Amino acid sequence: MTAVYFTVIAVLLAHPAPAQKAPTLDYSFFKERVQPILLKKRPGHARCVTCHRHGSPPLVPLAAGASGWTEEQSRKNFEIWKLFVVPGNPLKSSLLRHPLAEAAGGDRFHAGGKHWKSQSDPEWQTLAAWARGQDGMSPQTGDEKKLRQLTGGGKK
């Protein structure tokens, strides 16, 4: 019996479980569901796009009169903003921690203020879904649909 036990252990050690691959951040999810959050007007706060047109990470400035970004601009935003996300781990992602209240797991500082008081906030949940690798084919929540209507759907 002991020999069988050691054989099983030897086999398991020789063939470790495959490492989990980090999820991929989906461009269409970013374009359709994250960018509207970056455009949203919030009482008492500037829109993300207002500060981040000059800040870090930068957002492509909106053209005069535009309510959203072009395809090319959205791709540029995606390439920059994905650098501030740890795929598979929203709470290690500065995109999610900076605007989150410190008591809810956020970090100490965000120049634009704390937009979310808890991780259950629908916007925070949307960003977390993107960080976890959810794709653009996943159904939108009612809150996301309202947000898209309010911001013009992220279209120019």
C-alpha cells in the first residue's frame, strides 16, 4: 500500500497541473462597456475623460462636439488602459483600486476622487468583469444599458 502511495505522489510531482493562463482582456467589452463608464458624468466629480486626457493613464481627448471615440481612438485607449489591469485579478488592477473607496479595498489616492463606495457598485462590477476576461458577447446588465443610453453608447 505504501508503494502505491509513493508511486501516486511521484506521478503527481512529475506531472504538475498545468498553470492557469491569465485571461485575455477583450477589446469589444472595453469599447462597448468600459468606455461609457469613462465618459459618464458624476455629481461632484469630473468625468474620467476630463482628467485623463492629460493624466495617467491617458485617454484620447474627445474631438470638439464628440460624445465618444472613433474606432482608432478606442483602440488606442484600449492599448493604454489594459496596461493598468492585472488580467484575472481586479483588486490588483489600479484601474479598479484608484477610484474605489479605501474601506472597500481601494488604495489611498485617486486625483479624481473615489467614484465607488463598494465593490458591489455596478460600474465597478463592469470593470471587474473586464479585468476577469469577460468578453463582449456577455449580456449587459440593466445598469450598463442605462449608462450606454446616457452617454450616447460611446459613439461619436
